[in-house]
Amino acid sequence: MKAKMPLIGGQTPAPMLWIEIRLDHLRNNLKVIRRLLHPRTDILAVVKADAYGHGMKEVAGALAKNGVRFFGVANIDEAVTLRKACRAARILVLGSFHAGQIPDFIRYRITPTLSSAEDADLFARALASGKKKYPVHVKIDTGMGRLGVWHTRAENLLEEISKKKRLNIEGLYTHFSRADHREKKHTRKQLRIFEKIIGRLGRLGIRPRYFHAANSLGITRFKHSHLNLVRPGIILYGLNPSASGKLPPGIKPVLTLKTRISFLKDVEKGRTLSYGATHETARRTRIATLPVGYSHGYRWGLSNKSRVLLRGRACPVVGRVTMDQILVDVGGVPAARRWDEVTLIGQEGNRKILAEDLARWAGTIPYEIVCALHNRVPRFYKD
């Protein structure tokens, strides 16, 4: 649901901490991705983890209006939520499932991922009545080591599933484990293994509608992996999945994280700040308190490392990040005032702080930065 802007003094919309989502940038990124694909290659948009912190319902709704018909989620709970928002969409659960969840798959027309004969048996038994075949996707482990049948046993499993009258192998897929590495040998090997299995399906009488392997990096770095379905995730949101690579030209960040100065104070040289007294002021300066902390998803690892943007100037975070507040040295911005907007992720003028920057400072990856943004932070959607 789109959040409503709270009012201060009955007049000025002024939340203290919020996220802005640019749906026009999302649509732009979809166009850029489509230009990279063959016209017959379809898109399965990955919207798991609340669309990487961007809001699954709103993101999927915008993508559906722009021709995306297939979505990927992590589990049945996400799938049911998405089904209520996108009633006509195809939805694939990329994760595993418990037998007790199968009725929800059937009720809400959700496509499962099968990785074993046990999975297939559970689903087939639940479909004992009825005539129409139920679509399933089978995952092949070509080197990721998580879900999926190991590739040397894949043909046996596929043959076994194909004998179950109620199941239709609609899709076959795999997942790359090292697509972000400079060397491409490992990923190319995974793709060759997968293609060999595809090539043997004819003799088994199995003709899936979809073959998919390419995640965001597969789309940008391994064109041969596009097959007839791709799974863009993080690049849809304008984030770079690899610290060593570049995004396709034209991709734009979708998310901005902002707050306001809640308090200002002048401090003398030698003043220690925040828990643990890990920062001591080197000069007389001004310290701004911002109402954001690790309970909102602004990581503790950013303590004494990150920057924010205030009136177009970069200012350092000083002292430890606490549960609900951080401190920023704004001595270099004499015009700073209480309630001023501050950009934590985003752009002001010619300066910008990306989720990738926060990831580098915190020693993590941009996926974790945006996925960790708590749903207590309101999202506002700009179109």
C-alpha cells in the first residue's frame, strides 16, 4: 500500500524517515533489460524479499502494467501475497516447500520448483483428483549446491516426473554461482552442463515451455545463457550485482532513502560521541542527530565509515550507529538547520551515495543493504 505523507503543524508534509521509490526508473530499467534480449526471450521478474525492499505489490503492479507476466518469489507466503495483487500473473516459487503448503499452491495457482522425487510425489498425490495437468518447474544443480537435483541424476528425475499424469514439466532451470567473477570459465561450464540436459529431453519425450538460467549477471555478461526466459532481479532496481562490473548503460537506481535532522548541537574539540566513545571531535564543530539506525536497516557496520548528503555536501557519520539514531558531523555545512532533509541513499545535485557505497563501507553487498530496510520505514511511490 502506498503510504500517506504525515503532516507537521497541519500544513507541511514532513516524515522524519522515508523511502522514495521511482516507478518511472523501474520502467526505464525494464526497457533497458528488454533491449539486451532476443525478442522471443521472456522475462520472469524476481520480486522476492518484498522486491528487494522496494515493495513487492507496487513493483509487481507497475511491471505487470508494462507487459511482465511472470514473477519469481522465495516462498508460498510471498506468492499468496503477490497473487492477491496480480491475479492474472504466472508466479514461480524459487524456494522449496512443505507438504502442508501444497493446498495453497493449488488454491492460488502457484507454480512450484521441484528438486527431488519426493517433491514430485507430494505434489502428484495432492493432485490425485482432477484432469488438468499442473505446471511445475524442475531445478537442476549444475554447481550452485543449494536446491536442485544434481545434474548427473537429472534425466532420471525428469523421466520419473514425466510419468506422473497430473504433472506438466513447464520449465527447467539452473542457477549460476560465480557469474560475478572476472573469469567466466565456471559459469560457461554450468551453462554447457545445462544445455546438454536440454539436448537430451527429446528422447525422453519431454518438451518444457521454458528454459532459464540467466540471473541479473547472466543477462549482462552471458548472452548465450538467455535461452527463452531470464530472471532479472537486482538490476531491475538499478543496483549493481558485482563490485567488479558495470551496469548496462541507462540503468537507474529506483530507491532513495531520506531523513531529517532531528537535533543540532555545537560541540567542543575533544568531545566523545555515541556508545563506546569511538569518535572524538578533532575541532569545534556541529553535530546533527538523525532518526535512523540499525532497527531501520541502517547497518551497525556503517559506524564511523559512511557518509550522508546535506545541502549537496557529503558529511561523515561519526560514532556508532545506534538502534534508532546516528550522529553526523555537519561542521562543513554552516547553513544546516534542524529539520533539513538528509539523503542516506540517493543523489543531491552532482553528489550521490549509492547502496553500493553503503555496502562497501559496511563490508557487505548491495542486496543486503536494500533488503534490510525495515518495513517500519514508509515507502512513497513516485510515478
